[in-house]
Amino acid sequence: MVGVYSADSIRKAEEPLLQALPEGDLMQRAAYGLYTHTVQELRHHTGKVAGNRVLLLVGAGNNGGDTLWCGTFLRRRGVAVTAILLNPDRTHTAGLTAFQDAFGDAIPVHDQDAVAVAVERCTFAVDGIVGIGGKGAIREPAATIVQKLAQQNTPILSVDIPTGIDPDTGVIHEPHVAPVATVTFGALKPCHVLARPQCGRLYLVDIGLDFTGDTPAFQLLSDTDVADRWPIPSIDDNKYSTGVVGICAGSVTYPGAALLSVAGACAATSAMVRYSGSATDLVLHHHPDVVCTSSPKQAGRVDAWVAGPGMGTDDAAADRLEWILQRNEPVVLDADALTLISERPELMDERPRTAATLLTPHAGEFLRLCATYPAAPDTPLPETTEDIAEMGRPAAVAACRAAWAAQGINISILLKGRATYIAGDGGCFAEDTGSSWAATPGSGDVLSGVIGALVAHGNTVGRSVEEAAALAVRAHSRAAMMAAGGTGTGPNPGSPITASDLAQHLSAAIRNLQL
């Protein structure tokens, strides 16, 4: 797993190196990494290195220093480099000296004629405006320069973070830099996952930071992590040992939700799936291997429950949900179950306090959960989707969990989206899903089944519901891309899919993750 660290954690990890290394050595490491990836991007966009005209947007402090040293290395490769000094009085002294010694052209931002010529003539630009301490939108006069570069389609590479995107929350301010690539140092920051599409291609330069003893803001799973943790049966396993999942879903109105949830669970693991609901005939027609009952009370042994997709919100549905919530097994709540506990929060009163409860809302469902209880002190709750965007997903989820915790209810939350964020006592995870092909009706039902199957397995091996959910999100998003045949962008974007298409590609996606 990859730890994703806050700006404060990065600064803390840099301090011992700054004390131990000769002055400027750490910056040289970062700048050389920035230079190598800048060369890579120059080749990608222009087909060459020498002969380009690169524009550096140089802010104050170390970020500007990294940018100037990168320009110094580029000068040695025959690149014409011009640096616009956005804050001349606070420009990094050593970086500027080295840059000018390499015959780089440095101009102060108030020299408007020279700036206009430099912007017009450049073939590539480097955004060194702010570093991890940057907050808010791009300020003038840098905003006007960035706007002009965008109008003339000049590729921009951002140093550490794209200016205008908050490093710790991923909040996207307007205006902001929209780079073709971002080069960051030491570790990924939250914005690189939560605002991944706005960062372009992402490069991580290892500068030797040690995060031992520090807690990441959240963790990011790799394909290898998912493959290593996926429940592949061993010689001693049977249909029960890898985690039996119970699914309470579907209704006369929404029978398809039951089928999609069951399909996700069946594709995720080789363990038994038990279905409880009114769509038994439909489920058995497509999945005769599933054990079906009309009531969850009759289901028998399960290691985790999924409740909600299409199950309805009437009294009968509330009774079924109440029985499930009284169990000690982990419970995954989605769709109608979220509506029920938002409207009837007393359903959670009998939930065992030590039992894991994972809520999987989309933004609208999440806002209803936030409106169920008053905000905890000093932790304002979002009221609109715009509030979520302005707060950032980690803060919004933390506020909702705090409001419920103040009522004595411990919940974990998976907030769906292009960037899915998962938080609970068992850890925090995030996943940039890589595309938006899963934004199709019913795909959440498939996801709930996959999550439930992996939570059931996790209950048998001691894995947290949060980590199990992160595994499920990676496989689900990979299946969506495989079904579509592309990522939604680029020369081969793919084509729209249905939730059924997604479910049918889950087995192939799991195999793909194991390659």
C-alpha cells in the first residue's frame, strides 16, 4: 500500500534530511527529478528536447527554487528557458543565481512587454507558482499568464501540485492550472488522488523521505496489493471458509437490483452467496448456485450482510433491515437501506456497538445522512454537493461520522464518486477509479455485492471493512473500464456500458489485477 501524506507530514519528514544533508542537496534531488520528467514531457509533446522554448512560472520559496534549478539543467540540454519571477523580492537566491549563470533569461513579472513576448513564444511551461503551502485559486498576475497559456494550448507541467488545487483536500479552486503532468516529491499528497484527473500524468520523485511513525492521510492500494489480498481459494478452502455473504435486496418494483447485487457477489469470490428477498425466481434463473430464502431470518450462517439495493422503504423493508442490524456480523448498507436509516435513525439503536457498519452513499444519499443528526461542535456538516466540493471529501466524511458518533453510533463511510473515499476506524483509503464509465444505473448495486463478498471474507481473516471496500472499488472500476474498452478519454475512449456489462467483466478484471 502507498501512504498518501499531508503537507504537514511532508514538511516533518523533510526536516531531518535538511539537517543532515549539505545545504541545497535535497533541492538538487527534487530538481533533478523534475528535470528528467520535464525532458520526458518535452519529448512527448514536441518530439525533441533541444530547440524548445520553456517558460518557468517561478513563485517564492523552495518550489520556485526547484523550478529554477530544473531550468538550469534544461539550459545544459540546449533548451531556451525564460523564468518569469512572480515575486522577485522572494525568489530563491541560489536557484536564481545558478539559473542566470547558465544564461537563463529571468524577467520580473511587472515587465509586461517582456512577459507577453515570453508567453507567446514558449512551447512548454512549468508551473512553479506555489508548493504544498499553496491555498486558494491562482492569484494575479499569474492567473492572467496561465489563462493566456491555456488559450494558446501550451502544455504545462506542475511542480508538486497544480496551482489552485488544495494539496490536503483536493478542493479545486477557480482559476487553477490544468497541467498535462505533475511531478511531486517524496510522497503523494491527497490532491493527487482526490483530484487525480486535474493533475495530468503523475510522476513521483523519491527524495529519501522517511515516514516511519507517521500516519498517512489515507492509503492507496496498488494492483499488486489487490491481487495479494483477493480471496483465491487454497487447497483447504471450501464454499464456507472464504466468507459467506447474505444479500437482502430487490423488490417487486426493483427486482433487477437484487440480480445485480448477487452478480457482483458471485463474481467476487468462490464462497456461498445467500439471497433474501422477493426476486428469488429471477436470481435463481441467472444464478442457480445461490441459496435463496424469502426472509433474512431463514438465511442461515453468513459472515457479512449487504442490505439496501432496491429493497424498498416500507415497513416490511424496515423490519428486514432492523433484524439484520441486530446481528453481530459486519453490515454493508446501500441505496434504500441508507434512506431507511436517514428517515428512521432509531433502526440503528440496536446495532451492536462493536459490529462494523459500512455505509456506501453517493452524494445525494450522503447529504441525507448528514442531515439526520446535528453537527458535532466545530465540525460543520455539508448541506449541498457544492459544500462537499468546497470542504473536500475527507472533511465532509469526517463531519458526518462525527455527527453520528455524537449519538453513540459508529459508522464507516464509502463516499462514491470518480474519486471514492473510504473512512472508518479500520483505516482510510481512497481510489481514483480511472474513468467515469461506472456512472451508470445499477453499477452501485453491483459494487455493493462485491463489497459484501469481500467484507465477508475479511471477517474470516481479520481484514477491516474499509480495506475490503477499497479492494472492491479497484476491481469494480477495472471491470467498468474493461467493459467499456477504454478510459473515457484519449484516442480510444471506449463506449458506454450497462451495469450488467460491468458485472460480466468482473472475473476478467480480477484476473487482470493479478497479472
